[in-house]
Amino acid sequence: GDADTDILWDLPVLRERCRDLERNHPIAHGALNTKCLNVIGPGLKLRARLDRDALNISEEEADAWERAVQREWKLFWQKQEVDISRTSAGPDLEWMVYKQSKLNGEVIVLFPRRQRAGSPYQTKIQIIEADRLCNKDNATDTPELAGGVKKDSDGAPVEYHILKQHPGNLLGNVKKEWTVIPAFGKETNMRNVLHIYRQERPGQTRGIPDFAAIIEPLKQLGRYTEAELDAAVISAFFTVFIKSTNPEGIFGDASETSSDKTTDKDFKLGKGTIVGLNPNEDISTANPGRPNPNFDTFFQSIITQIGVALSLPHEVVMKKFVASYSAARAALLDAWKYFITEREWIASKFHQHVYEMFLYEAVAVGRISAPGYFADPVIMQAYNGADWIGPAKGMINEGDEVEAAQKRVDMGITTLDEETAQLTGGDWEQKHPQRVKEKKQRVKDGLEAP
């Protein structure tokens, strides 16, 4: 079938099973957190990037403008006021958006407006779980309306149908009511709705959870692990069976037992206990052969397959680097390619849109000066430029890594700004003034020669 035919019917069950795995399976929970930790971490940092040539301004003017915008962004982004529910600051919302996009395959972000004390910006962020996006009045899917998204003849979204409460909410009114939200603003033509998912097929309306391909292996691996654990525990009990020639056995007549409940009269094994046997009685022991010496090899084999499906080396999935320095470095570099790609994706799908919404309002209300911003799309694009800096990839051998970075800077194939971001995840423009201050102070105090 086409993309929607193959996907839409399966989505509810896929989401439910993936959420169950993430909540109850250590590998699934850990793998998803590993992605969030390396892609988002404490949050992506904004670096405003003006197109100086298009705006025909000096370096000094551009630097001053970028610093002013970054101050305003912190005012907007670092407070819980940015969240419509006033519970999460911007970095928390980043983590939630990315995690939902991987766990459920997609996430919906709205931009309601609220005037609140303590914040000069009315733009707020509301995160909607994917389950709430469905056809109004449970209408049948059609080429024009499928999975809660209405499209035009070109396949572009026109409006989104969103349930006012989660379909699995058992605490409130069971009556289903929908809100229909236009995809784009009528006057500004800016997006009212961000539907964040990775489209893998033409015409695909909804996203697929990351765990979809490994639901079965993860579930079976969990069962196998539990079975091995149970067997190891039973083996530790050192189970003993007593053989007797007495027709009634050592437990007496089983027909006289009136209850299945255990009592103090039950025969049990005690710690270091020596029990005498009656005449004609003997014992035999059961050895279940646990722990299983082949368990770890088989477990690692399945984890490798799971890692391939998640685009993560098995060393990174298990956070276990025991092969060699070269193997560990290769695994981390391979994972880093994935993390960087994911960071660019979420920055373009979420962060950049939010930044443009913020800057639009900041210029409109006069908090940021941007001549020509609303007059020409090229000028608007020149002001909207931004880089998003995330967590550094880390270093296995810091000496070699720093030396290589220094050589790249000396050769002119990279910059201090780029190396600072890669090695520490920091901002060179913020570090440089502090280094100048420290240098001057050390010279003044006689700790360094002028």
C-alpha cells in the first residue's frame, strides 16, 4: 500500500507498545535517554548569525545586534513562562519534543498567545502528544483528510484536527471534542502548528516510532533475561528432593491437606541447617545449570542487532567499552555522526521555527531593531540566521584531541569558534572576553610576563 495505508492503522498499537517498552525495559529506556542526552543534553544554545552582506552593516554593528538578540532570547526561553502550562523552561521543552518525536514517532507543537506578568512576550509553546491528532468526529480517512491532517491538492497541510484531551484520559469528560487549527496564519503565513516527524516516504502523513522495528526482539530479550534471572535465583536456593519408600511420603496423606497456604509445619531448607532423615529416606539434588555461561554472548548478539536498528553501536547502547581504544573510538565516532544529524534535524524542525516566531514578535513590539524586517523576505531571512550548539562529543584522549584541534586551526581548515563548540560545547565569543580579562589580571598581578 501507499505510506498512509501501511502506517495509519498500525500507529496506535505501535505507540502503545513502544511507550510500554520505554517505561519497563531497561535497554529501551536507556537507548532513548542516550539519544536525548547526546542530541539535546542540557539544551541547544542559540548563536544568532546575521547575514552581514545582505544587511550591509559593519562587523561591530552585527556583533552588537547578535548579543542583544541573545539576551532577549534568554529572557524568552530560560523561564517557565514560555510553557503554556508554566511548568517547563525552554531546555525542558526541547528534551520533551525530541523524546516524543522518537518515542511516538512524532509530536505536535502549538503557539498560543498569552499575556503574563514577568514576560514581555505573548508567544507560548504548547506540546501535544501524537495520540490527540486524529480526524474530527472519527471521520474515515480519505486522500484529503488522513490521520487528523487535512491537505490540499498538492499534499500540503491545510488544517489539523486535535482532540481537546488525550483519548486515553480516564479522569475527565469522556465526550470527545476537537479543535481545528489552520496550518498557517492567515495574515502572517507563519506556521500555527509544527508537526515534527521524519518523513521517509512520499505522501507520509504521520511519523513512525523509533522502536517500531525492534518491538519483538526487545520484548523477547526481556522475557529471556527474566527467565535466566529466575533460574539463577532458584539455583541459589540449592533445591533438594527427598526420596522415601513410605507410601504416604514425608508430607503425610496429601488428601488431608485443607488449604494451599503455607504454614510453619511445611518442610523448608534453612541456612546451614542439618536435618536427620527417617529410615528408608534419601535425598537427590537438582542442578538447573545457572547462571548460563552462554547468556552474555547471546545477549550481546541481540543487542548488536537492536543497535543497528537504532543507528547506535552496541557499545554505546550498553555504555560498555571493553574491546580496545580503537574500537571504542570508532564506536563513538560512528554514534556521533548520528547525533549530529539528529541535532541538525531537530534544530531545523523545532528550534529554528521557535526562534523565528520569537524574533518576529520581538521586532514587532520594538524590543529588537531590525530595519526592513517586514518589508522584504530576503531581509527577514538575513536576520533569522542562527546556529544551534549542543553538547560536545567528548574526548577519550584529551591531549591528542586538543593537539589535533590546534593543528586544524593553524592550517586554516577550521576556526576557534568551531573547535570550541566541538570540544567543549561552549561559545567562543563568550569565552574570549573572559580570557582577555583573565590575561590582563594575571599580568597585572605579576603571574605572567607582559
